[in-house]
Amino acid sequence: MPTLHGRTAIITGAGRGLGRAHALLFAELGAAVVVNDNGAGPDGRGDDGSNPAHEVVAQITAAGGRAVAHIGSVSDWNTAGDMVQLALDEFGGLDVLVNNAGILRDRTVVNMTEQDWDGVVDVHLKGHFCPLRHAANHWRAETKAGRAVHASVINTSSGSGLRGNPGQLNYAAAKAGIAAMTIVAAQELHRYGVRVNAIAPIARTRLTEQTPGIGELIKQVGEGFDVWAPENVSPLVAWLATAECHASGQVFGVGGGRVGLEQGWTETEVFERGERWTVDELHEALAGVPSAPRSFTSSLTKFDG
């Protein structure tokens, strides 16, 4: 059976929400875990002083697991390098990187500030790149030294990034970039024994409770199976992290009891002729192209039901 025993994982943004659920399950399944969090609020600003990373580490160690806290921003180049080095120093290796940390600063495009854009893109997109770059450098060095590598990277995209969601131009752009980053990194790192996948989770977190269009829906906790619980997402992340997993270069939608394999941009219909189009001809040929794209939130009621 697939196992995480003997594997070391870094999980970013693991003090709360999805990251916390991942860290607790990874430890339960035998992994040593570097629990990263900087204690900031949902918008990336401030520090609530609760040291959530330390709290998760305490919970893991109290249950007999192995974990260490890392406090810092994943989008800082040197801090991300220190995080990878911490895994190597504390646990003697690194097998799994789960890029989970994120923030929200939702605005419509006409109200979005430069700071709103920069902050979200920095944490999500650069915050995926920096840990990935340092981890990949380690795995490449291991391979060149003749040591076998069976590593896994799990990135975190979003339905907002795959299908769009009004009010989240910055977040959606970053999450779409993460999906593309996943595909390219999988192609590049395969030679070093590294698989790279991404998830697009749907779950109740501090961020999704503030998301336009789904916040009120996702707060609901009914009787029976809670489809919005973040713990529903973690088993897929754990499977992707095992050495026995074969998947790479994939994006999985996941939430509740549902796992879906996402497909990127595809050519759904072709209009072709053997010579250059005129504007008038295109006006006629493309008259049936939809004018209102489907948003991410349009499918959530069906998911819940």
C-alpha cells in the first residue's frame, strides 16, 4: 500500500485551513513535516500573534509524530531557501513539497490597486516558484550525485484560476499561472525523479469564506457528510505525495467526495478556410461564439447538491 513513512514533506501555509489538514494527515501517515506559516491574516497583512505553525507542530508531536515549524514568507527567495535547508538539517532529506500558502485581496478590476495585484501575485505565484526552485536544485544535485530521487511536488491552483471568478482578477491570474507552472515543471523535472501535480480544491477556509459568490454557501455545515471540510482534500494530496504514485503534470479538482481530472485550454471548435479571412467573413462565421463565459461559482450549487 502507498505510504508516507520515511518521507519528509514541506507544507506551506500549514498553520490553518487546508495546509493544517494536510500536515496532520501527512504526520498521521508517517511523514516528517516542516510546517510553514507566517501568521498573517487572510489578506497577507499583519500577524495575529497566535503562532499557528507552532500549534500544529505541537499537535503532531503530542500524537507521536515528527514536525518542525518554519516561520516566514514563501515568496522571499532567501527564506524559501532556508525552509528547504531546515528540512535537510532536521530530517536528513526532502521528498515532498506542498505549495499551499495563499492570500486574498478581492476587488473588481476598476477598484483593484497596484498593491492588491502585487501582494496576491507575489504570495501565490512567486510563493510557489521560490520553494520549488530551491527544492528542485536539491533534487537535481541528489540525482547528479548518483542518489535515487522519488520526489513529489503538489501545487495549489483554484477553480477561479481555471474558469474565472468575478472580483478575483489577481487571484485567478496567479492560480492560472500555477496550473501552467505545474505542467512545465513536470516536464522539466521528470529527469531528476520529480513528479509535479496541482490541485484545485473546494473547501471551507478563511479565504473561501470571503470569496465572492461562494462565501455564504461554503460556511454552511449540515447534518451528515460535510462536503466543505478541508480534510476531504488532504487524502488526494497525500496520495500524490507517496513514492508509489505515478501521476505527473496533472491538475485535479477536489472537494467533498469528488476528484476530477482537469483539462487545460483546448480547441473546441475550428473555423478554417484555405485563404485569409476578411473581417466581414469572420463576423458571419463567428456569430455563434458565446458572449458570456461560465464562471467558477456557477457550478458550486451543483457540487453542493
